[in-house]
Amino acid sequence: MFFRDVYGHDELKRQLIDAVKSGRIPHAQLFCGPEGVGKLPLALAYAQYVSCENKGENDSCGQCPSCKKYAMLAHPDLHFVFPIIQKKPAGSDEYCMEHLDGWREMFATSPYFNLDKWVEEEFSSVATKQPIIYNCEGNELIRKLQMKACESEYKVVVIWHPELMGAECSNRVLKSIEEPVGKTLFLLVSDKPDDILPTIQSRTQRVVMHALPEKVLADAIRTKNSNADDNQIQYAARLSKGSLIAAFELLDDGANTFLDTFIRLMRKAYVSDLDDLINLSNELAKLSRKKQISFLQYCQHMIRENFILNVGNQSLNYMTNDENAFSSKFARFINEKNVWQLVDELSKAEFHIERNGMSKIIFYDLALKVMTLLKK
């Protein structure tokens, strides 16, 4: 992975490069920030640069044996720890190393992927279970680190989603960070750094990454899909809230994936059609948790856009033609008396879905709240 292949974060790249050039390489770093901003790609670009035998001014050379092995994620001094779902019988140890081929294939397809995508591709048969980093991984990591580096100056350990480590594994990693063997570089990559064991947090230097600007997202979308029109690109860039993963999904799935469902929810709530609201709640409950959350986020976006349209700021609206066609009549129902309450109820529903609440009840309760608020 090259720095040039990581979208945005130019200043952060320069800081990492300067640290390597000056020999100030912290042995434990925590790459953290929102999902989809490129934490894993940046961590691997950094690791490749550290190990490169002919470092350039702004990037690794890509030609030395180390870079070629890093390109395939097959360097003998590069070690991965990531969440898995056990497929073996209970009582048997299962290691992420057993899923390394799938991990490499996932990264080769697109280095921008999230935990849901990883589980969907690698563990489809057991995808209803929660992925974790099992405790046995801690002992395996210690075993690997006790060996001498094979080729590079540094042994590099990339821990993806360290917040999902079991307690015993966390303590093993903590011990390894506190008492590193030789030159070992720990790169932790997390969407939720505050969920990591506090003693691990305190022993790592944070590399904080922020949401990507809309221009960077738009350029990335054009690079991936040169056939996308500007309206699609701008829509996806704005609605994705700084996440390249979300932007790609919007482009692949279509911007209006949830429009019909949103229209149905608003219309049936306004006329107090309880029977259809129950049916709609049941239908939404059958979607995957990820799609349920995406729908609620889309609803929040549409409520905000309709409020902006209602107060007369059309120049600030980012909606498709189909969305505008519906909103031209619907916007008058979203006003200063209900807009914040509607967004708040949608946000609460998203919160409860994320925490595995009973989705059928959550959506029906939301529908009843919307029914009341639209009359304001």
C-alpha cells in the first residue's frame, strides 16, 4: 500500500513520513477515527514505508523485495490480528491466521472495507454471530514476537478492531506493548478507541483521522467509477458524511434505495394507517441490521433536506430529482415545531438498533412518534 493510494489526509501522511525520516517511530500507535476514512490503508502504507529498503521523499519505492511482499500482505515480518467468527466446534481454538487468505483477498479487492463487509464475505454461514478477537490470539502473538525479524528492521503487528479483543487477549497485547521484544511496531486500527482497554490506550500514541472532505470523496468516486454523473457523485459525497465506504455503497446501491420506503412511512404516518405501519415495521425488521441503520440515517437526511426546502434555502438542498419531486409537496410538513424532534426520534431508533434492540418494536414505536409529530 502506498501513501498516494490513501485518499486525503495529506498533512497526516507528511507527519508520518517525517517521523520515519527523523527516526522518531513510536513503537505503539493507535489509528482512530470514523469508519471509512482510510485508517487501515494509512496504517499499512506507513508500515510499508517503515520497512521499505529504498524510501522515497514522499512514499515507499514499490520495487524493493520488502515493498513487493507488502503489496501482497505477505511479508514475513508483518503480522495481522483481526476479528473472526469461530467455525470450529466449541472448545477448539481458531486463529485469524486461518483466515489470512480471505483477509488478503478482501484487501486486494478494496482496501476500504468495514467489519460488516468482512463478516459478510468470510463468515456468511455464521454471520449472525458477533465477530471477536479470541483470547488464544494473545498467546499466538507472543509466540510470533519472540522470534527474530526475518528480513526487516521492524516486526510490524497490525491489530484491526482491538476493541473486540477478549480480556485475556487484551492483557497479553498490553504485556507485549509494555515489554516489546526487539524492534516491534504495533499499529492498532480502531473505529471505537475508547472501548479499548484503558491501559492499552495510555501506552499508544494516537493518530487521529477525521471525516474526508466532500471534494476528496467526489474525486475518489470518479476514480472508481468514471461513468457516474456529477449529480450522483455529489449526492453520494454529501450523504456519506465523510466515509468513503458509505460513498461507494451509495454509488453501487443507488441514491434512492430507501426513498420509496421513506415516502410510505411518511404518508401512512400522516393518515394514521396503523395496519400498514405495522406491516412496514415488520418488513423493516427483516432487513439486516446494517440496512436498518442505513435507512434511519437516510430518513434523518431527508428530514433535514425537507426542512431546508421548507424555509426557502433551495440552493442548499442536495436531493435527486425523484426526492425533489416528493419533497416539493412534503416539505411544508417539516417545520421548526417538529424537525428536531423527528431527527431526535430517528437518531434514538438508530441507537437502539445498533445495540441489538428488538427492531420490530423499535420501528413501530418510531412510526407512532412520526404520526404524532407530522401533525405539528
